[in-house]
Amino acid sequence: MNIGFLGTGGIAAPMVEALAGKGHDILVSERSAEVSARLAAQFAEVEIAPNDRVVADSEVIIACLMADVAPKVLPDLPFREGQKLISVMVDVSVEALHDLAAPVTDISVTIPMPFIGKGGCPLPVYPDTGSVQALFGAENIVLPVTSEAALNAHFAASALSSVVLAEMVTTADWLAGVTGGAAKAEAYVAALIAGYFKGMALDGSGEVKGLLDALSTEGGLNATLRDRMAGARNELTEGLDAFRPRLGLPDA
Ligand SMILES: NC(=O)c1ccc[n+]([C@@H]2O[C@H](COP(=O)([O-])OP(=O)(O)OC[C@H]3O[C@@H](n4cnc5c(N)ncnc54)[C@H](OP(=O)(O)O)[C@@H]3O)[C@@H](O)[C@H]2O)c1
């Protein structure tokens, strides 16, 4: 498959890594010079090209631009019938994509995470045209959703990632403040959290809730800290709700 990336930044790079070595020819925008040069040096099948060639020479185009850049860049590119477009961009609606990339009609939006290069990435997709599954389905978890609002709610939920990472950094910093060993503190916190999720059933069968219930002994350290931080969970819900107008979600 000939695959082209518009935008070669933080999320395009791991997507290229996910596709490399699988028999594809991959073009990447001549932007983010350091990233595109690294990808071209690392993978024989990756070539750097101007945006118009990325589009002209690709069967599938993956748009990894910021939302304010997309309307300035996409309309001038030589899209044609029969191509497929996958967008990973928040704040660019499916309707807008149809206008910006006309006459392409096979358009889907998905939400990759920076670890997609390692596989196991959940990929909500709307509308599901099959192209996300065809390119990424073998190593990742493609989750078709039934509406654009549902997809956008997943964009909101994906922001939990940095909240969890920030809590881990705070805990590691606190631990290092007592022990004096920053690297060992980070290693401990990383292994602690990774351990809980190793081998977890990813089928929504309630395992996360089960793990939490098992850490609820009254007066224990887990339940005590969690009770102390109940306000933070209210703030999390409020923060997610605050995305509703921006993402076109119904009121709570
Ligand atoms: N990062 C994530 O974890 C993540 C996850 C899911 C979805 N997304 C979505 O992915 C999109 C990109 O995010 P990102 O984090 O990858 O941002 P980023 O690192 O800033 O990447 C944006 C890329 O667009 C390039 N660009 C700017 N103007 C361009 C132009 N005229 N032609 C071609 N390329 C151009 C930038 O190049 P220069 O560096 O040269 O300006 C850069 O390579 C966003 O819409 C975001 O919502 C990101």
C-alpha cells in the first residue's frame, strides 16, 4: 500500500513506526525536519516529500496536522476519487474533512496514542470505513463507534493519559524526596502501575473496577489516600464535562 502522512510530528512518527516493515511505501511531509529525517534514515520504505506529492502518490492519506493548519493546507492538495483519508485531528469534523479533501469520500477519524508503534493501542474510529482496521487492526484494538459525538467523547477521555502520568510523576517526586533516589523512585512507580495492567483483559468485563475494589480495606493506605483525594475525581469529571461544548457533546 502507498501511504502518505501530512504532518510529521508527535503522533505521525509512532504511526509510521507502526506501519514500517509491513510492505508499505510511506511518504512523509517535509516538515518537522528532524523527525522526518530520522524516520527516513531509520526505515528504507520511508521517503520525505512535499505535501502535494504525499497526496498524489498515496492510496491512503493520514492527516496528522493541527486543526488550524488543516483548512489552510488540505484544499490545495491533489486529492482524487478512490483515495482513502484517515484523520487523527481533534476539532476537525467529518463534514469539514469531506469539504477539505473533496472528492475523497472514504474518510474516517481515529485517535491513535503515542504508543501505537508498540501495538495494543485502542483506536476508536468513526465512521468506520475499514481503512483503520486494514492498516492498524492486526496489532491494535480497533473500536468502531456509532456517532461523531461518541468519537469526540473518546478524544476527551484520552486526555486521562496525561492526568495519570502527572499523578505518577508527583508520586515519584514525593518518593524521591524521602529516599533521595529519583531514578529508583520513578522505576518503582512505573513498575507498580504497569504491574496492575499486565495481562489485563481488555474486554470491558469490569477488571478495572475489580482491581479498585480489592484496594478498599477501610483504614488501609489505599482507601485513606483515595478518600483524601475524592475532590480530584470530581474535578476530573468537571474537566471532562468542560470539553462538551468544544467537542459537540450533549449537555450532562
Ligand atoms: N500527539 C498525540 O498524542 C495525538 C493523539 C491523537 C491525535 N492527535 C492529533 O494529531 C494532530 C497532530 O498532533 P501532534 O501532537 O502530532 O502535533 P505536532 O507534533 O505539532 O505535529 C503537527 C505536524 O504538522 C506539521 N505541519 C505544520 N504545518 C504544515 C504544513 N503546512 N504542511 C505539512 N505539515 C505541516 C508540523 O510540522 P512543523 O513541525 O515543521 O511545523 C508537524 O509535523 C492534532 O490534530 C492532534 O489532535 C495527536
